Amino acid sequence: MSRFRLTALVAALGALLVSSPALSAAAAPARPADRPNIILFMVDDLGFGDVGAYNPNSKIKTPNIDRLAAQGMLFTDGHTAAGVCTPARYAALAGRYSFRTRLQARILGGYDPTLFEPGRLTVQSLLQKQGYTTAVIGKWHLGMTYARKAGAPEPSDLTKGPAPADVDFTKPVTGGPNALGFDYFYGIPSSIDIPPYVYMENDRFLQTPTTELKSTFGKTGFNSGLATADFKHVDVMPAVTAKAREYLGARAKEPAKPFFLYFAATGIHNPIVPSPEFAGKSAAGDYGDFVEQIDASLGQLMDALKENGLDRDTVVFFTSDNGPANFSDPLREQYGHSSTGEWRGIKASLYEGGHRLPFIMTWPAVIKAGAKSDAYVGLTDFMATCAEITGFKLPDDAAEDSFSLLPILKGTNGGRNVRSTLVIQADAATDLALRVGSLKLITGRGGPQLYDLAADPKETKDLAKERPEVVKEMTTQLDKIRADGRETPHR
């Protein structure tokens, strides 16, 4: 072989080693076994019954979610911490119930400052301390502080944001994702139906919104407000999915450094706007089409993990922030599809359909394929689970309502519950439910209700009057959890 051909062959092999993620990952410095990559894929308003793995009678095809369930652990009794968006997401990232914050009803507005208290440890800041690169892609809806135009008045209420006309969109925000433990942010500042309708990257707006969109109603409805001239709701899910794939590709170039990606999908929340390629694909109308698009988005991210050699060392947690909105009855009547499965209630309700969620975790290196757990668990448990996985000792003033699921994931605790109680909030901090075993107490408007989910999963028989002593005991337990400021024991 000539010297020229030998040199060319060596160069070609070198290029292959550099360009192949799997080969370059293998050659890179090894990451410690207790530093897996972590992805939280959270859908907005996805119902328990929308997913085939939970509802064999679903009229919606979810092959990627089902594949994820087959590869890991499917929790049948997983719950949000609150029946609406902002408090549920706060609970997941802070390991703490939102009723302990200033937000005592509903959600943050699009211009409101952050719900996170100064100095509070979060999942993302915890993982930063453990050497992780952290990112949130999608919707934020946890508040940030907007820069004001010169001469704009300071608000009299510091918990509320400025008037849209007073915002200077050319300047960076403060108190947003980058100030709260995320190294990178791409997406929209609030929800897909709440202005301003504008993309952000890190603490900057990519454009200045100058167009006023007028609200519409129904499944394609959204609130009136400022938008950029080219903003289209239908484009948001494809945009954030593409950015997440790009992020995973970039992470593969630094395989020795673990990452945490919080992918906050902007659907299935209204406006229900599936991309044209998904229109008419499902047997449940445009709602079903949008769910199938979300499923495809998950598939793209899972494929990206595999293509980049990241799949085995990555924990994926797939869930929703709360149950489905009020499209459930029309779907049932028109298409024979139940978004809540067998459960009663919808989003913001304390009945099971409002807060029992798809709750799936995979970790090929640890979790056995096809595993299943009937333990009752909640979104708040994500933080303590991440802490134990990475060997981080939580301080006493953090993740006060979070229990680690690692013993369940490893199969070392016989599948038993890791918590004795579980609290769920509706859309107001005064409306709470408490689980103790199969018993469920609902408090707030309308007086107490008591159900035994083992005997009555559809919550048709209120036992409150028959068992007043149980109502009293569980009410005392709930009052203590609220008064103590924590559900976990002191550490």
C-alpha cells in the first residue's frame, strides 16, 4: 500500500471515530454509574385513558408511549400534585406542594414573576450541583420578571407582572429559567393559550411581539394578547421538538457530562392544533390527532437518544401535569373515546380523572423491561428520586413533600408504597384530597367526601356519613401535613 493511500485510510478512520456518537462516547471518559442522564417529558393535559398502555380501548394510537412503558416501569396509581398547570409544575420541580406558596388559586398569568422562592433548591439546581448540564425546552409557565420600558410604573403588587404595554421585549428577563438552575431555555414564556406569544432563548426574546391576537373559543381557543407577526400556535410543538432533538445531539458530543432535559410539551392543551401531517390520523378527532403528534414527538426524542448512543444511560420519566380538560364528554359521545379511562372527573377536579396520570419511567441499566407498580406516587416524588439516584443528600428545607421512588424502580422494596399519604390539590389551595391506602378524603367546597378506591374505583359511593370517624382521622392527618410544612420526616 502506498504512503498516500495509507495516510488517506488513517484520516478516514479518524473522521469516522470523531463523527460517530456511539464510538466517540465509548472512547470518551466514562461517566460515573450514579450520574445517568435524566429526561422529564411532561405533556400538558394528557388523560390517563388517552394512552394505549393504560386503556386498551383508546381510540388514539400511542405506539411510542406504549413502547416506553414496555421498556420500563408503568405506574398504575401515579398522580399530579395539583389539577392545573402552574402548581403541578412547581410541585414537580420543587418536590413541594404548591399550596405552600403564594399561589392559592389557579395559575400564574403570562407576565407574573416566578413562583419559586429565592434560594429554594429545585430538581435542576440540585442536578447542577451534581455536575449536570440542565435545560428546559417547551413551555415555562412558572413566572419571570420582565424588563419595563423607561418611565413605566412599578407595580403596587410585586406578585403581579407589568401591563403588556409597559414591557421592554428588547431587554433580558430576570428570575426566569436561567436564574433557577437551568443552563439553557428555549420555548414560550407561559402556556400555548396565554400571551405573550413569542419564542425565547435563555433570558432573551427572539423577536418583539407587536401584533394583538384576538381570543377565540372552544378547542382552538386562546386568550387575547401580544404576539410576534409570524407566530402560529400550530408551529410550536414542531419547533420545540426539533430544538430538543438538536439539544440531545449536542449532548452526545460531551458524553462524560450528564444532562437533565425538562421537555415541557405545549399540547394537548388548547388550542388543539395538530400539524397538518397528523390531521385525520386518529379515530378521536383533532384532539386524538394532537395526542398522536405528542406521541410522535416522544418517539423522535427516544430515537435521538438511541442514534446518539445515550439511551442506556438515560432515565426517562413520561407524565402529564394534570388530567384532560373539558373535551372528555364530547370525545366519548362522538368517538367512543374516554380520555380519563374508567375514572370520574376531569382537569381541576379532585376525582381521579382529574389527577391520575400516565406515569412511566425507564432506565435500561436499572429498571426491568415490562415492570409494573401499583404503589401510589406523585409528581413531587421526582425530586427525591433524582437526589437518591445521584447520591445527593437533600437538606431539611428542600423537597419537603418528595419521596424517592428508587427502591420501587430497582425492585428492592417488594413493590410497597414509599409513602403512607398523598395529597392532591384541585385548582385552589383550599380544595385538597388525601390518600391513605385505598381510602381517599376530599375536602373543600361541598363538604367532605370519602371513597374507598379498592371497592369503588369510580367514586360513586360517598362513605363520609357512614364513617365519620375516618373522615375525622384523615382530616386531622391532612391538617397536620399542612401545618408541619412538610409531608416527609425531618432529615
